[in-house]
Amino acid sequence: MAGANATRGGRRNTTKSEDNVLLDRELEDLPPELRWREWMLRVEAVIFAAAEPVSRETLARVVGRDCSIDLLIDDLREELRSRPYDIAAVAGGWQHRSRSAYASAIRASQAPTRSSSVATALSEQEAAVLAAIAYLQPVTRGELSTMFGKEVSRDTIAGLRDAAFISSGPRSPTPGAPYTYVTTKQFLSVFGLETLRDLPDIERLEDAGLLSRKELTSDSFEGTESDLDH
């Protein structure tokens, strides 16, 4: 078995090496315009096929050494200007995203989307806790419980971890050094954010009447303490 596994592993490594050799990244035999066009198509194909936002390092594997990824993305976005989707900067990479003007049509179609099934699967409790972590991170479970006025259960935290929306952050300097919680790249990706700086400003949301700080308090956190402990 070990020999068979080693053989399979060797074949996989050989395949990867062959891919590296067979893919001509520099395309020096092509005129400049055609070379640039091929690089654009490669980048778009990788972003289209990827299940997650594609990093700069990943895209650099399919284009020439001196190719500017940023300029390629700019040209691709210009070509997509008349399309209902765009290439957006998300979670430190790039991803195809539908334009907000077509959000109502997508909702009306009731077609499952990349992020809707994960986001809508959150309970109200989980959504409230996730919002609090997003704005207050790094934050401990105890601090969240104090803010909500009732215990935030381990099950709620576990549900957000299982969805890959949060992960453990640095230990708190408070007594006992409990773990803090922070949001992840998955959180950024699902909610279409490039960085946490893109989170809506709470004060602006309050001024627009779209969100109240009270929504991050116990008044909007449904369920009793006993409910949250199970």
C-alpha cells in the first residue's frame, strides 16, 4: 500500500510538473496585443472557475513574470462594464459578482446563489452575534454575553465556526486569558467585502434608519438564557 501511495503521489507530482512545463506563461511567440489578450482570458477563466476569491499569487501562476495583474483586472472590468456582473475585489482576492442593480431580479428568481444558502442558514441569534463580532473584534464570549445581557452559548459560537465565519483570535489580556473571536476570509467573501474597512459604518446606518445599536443588544437577541445553553 505504501508503495502504491508513493507511486500515486509521484504521478501527481509529475502531473503538476508537466503542467508547469506545458503552460507557456511568457507567450513570447505572440504579438503584444494577442499576448495581453491571452493573459486576460486566462485570468478571467481562473476567477470564473474558482469557488473562492482568487489571490494575486494564484493569478500570477498563469501569466508572464512582468505582467501586471492589476492592469489585467482593470481591462477585464472595462470589458464587463455592460454585463450584469463584474470582477470584484473580495477578501484579499478577486471574484465574479453580480451587480447590485440586478439583485431584485436574482431574488425574484429564487435561484440558489453562492452565498445566500450559507448566510440565510444563520439563525437570528447567530446573525446578531456575528454582527457583534464583526464590529467589536477581537472579542471574547464573555464580553459578548455582557453586551447582550445574557449568555452567548458555546453552541452559537460553534455554529459560526462551523460556517467558517469566525475563528479564534488572540487571547484576551483579561484574567484567565480567554480566547477572543474574529471574522474570517469566508465572512468577507460571503458578504462581498474586500476588507473589514468595508463594513457599513454603524453611525451612517443609524442615520439612515437601517440599523440601531439596540439591534446588537439583548432587546433584539431572542431566546432565553436556558435556550442558549443547549
